Amino acid sequence: MKMTFRIAFLYALILAALTLLAQDEPRKDAEGCKDSPLVSRMPGAIINSCDNKEFEQAEMPTGRDADGNPITKKFEGDYHSWDIANREGVSEIQVFRNFENALKQGGFTIVYEDSPSTITAHKGDTWYMLDNKGSFYYQTIVTVKAMTQKSPLMPQA
């Protein structure tokens, strides 16, 4: 009986230690993902996923019509996007203001704001959009360029 109790106690102790170790393990960025070279993430945030394409299309709000509705435009070119989770305790307006200020300091022109959820800005042919959800946010960057045709040659008749 004492042996069974000792084994059960040892098993419970090992389980508790493993649980504590798992909780202390820091969250990591998704494999292959790194920060944008233009705008870094919020301190303590983790990249859940990213997407990088040589040529892609993204639709972004660029202004408002006479009724105040967003006007959107599609941009094509070098495409990058990130899904980023904030650390606990960060508010939606905190994310919005941080990116608003960082973009202005970086020389971007803000063309659309819908506080605290969306910002669209550009610097030359590079367009940036923040889609802010508070506990997480999406960043999209498109550097406008024409597509370079890379298809195989057609056989001659």
C-alpha cells in the first residue's frame, strides 16, 4: 500500500512539474515569420502567421465618399501580411495610436483612419493597412509594381 501511494505521489509530482514548465514556456512566432522592416509589432506581441508573395492584390480603404462611407482601392505588387496577437492588457486604442504615431514618424501619409480599428497609409508606392481588433491585429503591406510575366513560352504553330 505504501508503495502504491509513493508511486501515485511521484506521478502527481512529475505531472505538476511538467505543467509548470509548460506554463513558463514563452510563446513563439510562427515558423518563418519575422517583423516588417517598415513597422515593427507592439512590444510583447507574437506573430501568429504571415504571408509573403512576389505579386498579390490587396484592397484597402483610401478615403470616404460624400456620405462618409469608405472608398476602397485595390493595390497590386509585392505583398506581405501578418496576423499578430497582442500581449494581455493592451487596449485597441493603444494599438491604434502606436501605429498612427509610428507611421507618421516613418514619413508615411495617412489617407484613411477609422479609430480605433483601421489605418491606411502610404509612402511613395508602398501602402500599409492596419486592421486592429484589440487583442490581435493584421498588418498588410503592398509595394505597388507591375507583374513580371513568368509563364512558359507558348509552342509555335
